[in-house]
Amino acid sequence: MFTYDLLEAGCCYLIQEKEEKALGLIKVHFKSDHALCMSTFGEGEEIVWKRKVDPIHDIIECLDDKAVAGWEKVFYGEDAYYEEDDEE
């Protein structure tokens, strides 16, 4: 059994939070003294807080930049792009 305290800020992890749950992808944004702020990805992105002592059933892997880029293409779509607001 692992805890969220093991995870590093700025990294994406493939985890299984509970034994009976499916794998999930998270991105840790930052850590405070007792908690961490992270994004979870399901049907969309959700920003959540977890206590550092909260259990994780399994940490499958920390994804490298290449794996994250490949996942982003699938999650956001190959043709996804962000437009900047043109205020003139």
C-alpha cells in the first residue's frame, strides 16, 4: 500500500487508487505540508486535493514526457488546439 506523499509535483502517474477500481491518470500540480493538489482525468479534467496520508493501492508508473505527449493526443484529440482571444 502506498500514499500520495510518495508522488512528486509536476509528474503524471498511472495509479490504481483502490484494488477494485480501474487504473487512472493523475498529474500532481503542487504539494503543501499535509496535502497535494492534482488533476484527475476521466471524462474530463478535475482538480482535486488529497491528503498526503491517503492510501493508493498501486502506483503503476510515472509517465515520461513521450508517454504524456501520446496520451494528450488521445485525450485532447489530434486536431485539438487552443485559440488566443484577439482583442483589438
